[in-house]
Amino acid sequence: MVAAGRREDPMDELLQSPEPERGARKTSRSALLLTVCLVAAIGLGLWLTFSKPLNKRSAPVSQKDRPAMSLAQQEYAKNIRVQNLSLSRAENFLHQEVTILNAEAVNDGKQPVEELFLTVQFSDDLNQIVLRETRGVLGSPSAILAPGESRAFELSFDRLPMSWNRQLPAVSVSSLQVRSVN
């Protein structure tokens, strides 16, 4: 039926937007939710990749990242003892076996130590070094190791070579920073 003065045009019917179906609405909401989750996951992945770790204790440190020890620091390093070494095994959250070195650092000197880096060397049956890593053991930011104080620390190693002889590693002071006492 045609209203007075107006004719019905078949194009008008085609140009009118039909009511969207419920399935289409659910699909578009699902697509939007999926897109938001995907963008959030990518953002989190980028943040985790490029952000600095909060605790640098367990991260290996390269020699070029630290200045060479001065003669005074080398002399004071003789006052640092590493004792009560023990190894244990555990499984990390990725279900990988991890070897854990537990020990104590002792400051037998008269100055507080602000930073302490130890080099841990694992050997094979021929006493050849199969893994050498240098790690900070006082935390990040460093907690001062006072004179006469001992501090327990734990270092985890998840990629020990198969040729490792399963003995305790050699541990030595590779770098330290002392606070001068006035």
C-alpha cells in the first residue's frame, strides 16, 4: 500500500539497515574481546622483554659491566670468605631441573662491603672449567655486608653442562665495593 503522495521505491527497502542478528552481535563482541586480550598479551610480552629485572642477584654479570678492582679492593677481597657451600636440585616453573648453590659470604675485614660479585666455576672430570658465571650476591639494591657479618645467598643454575663432574664449584671474589670508614 502506498501512502498519499509517496510512492514505494524498491531501493528504499534495500537501503534500510536491517536489525542485526543476535549471532552477529555475539561474534563482534567476541572479536572485540579477543582483540583486547591479544593487544594486552603483546604489550605484556614487550614489557617483560625490555624491562630491567627487579632482582639482579641471579642474573649473570659480564666482566665488561664491572670496572677492574683496584689494588685496595684486591687486598680487601682477602677478607671475604665464602663458606658452607652446598648444592641442591629443584624444578622450576617450566619443569626444568635447576641446580642451586647455597652458601654464606663473610666479611672478616673492618670496612662495610656495598657490592660483592662472586665468580662460580664448575669443572669436569679433567678439572677443566665447563661453566663460569659471575653474580652479585648482596641483592639489588645491594644490602651492605657489615664487618664481621655473614650473609646467606642462593644462586640458581639451569644450564649446567652434562660434562660437569657433580662436585662443588670453585667460588672466588671477582669484584667488590667497600665503603670507606672515616
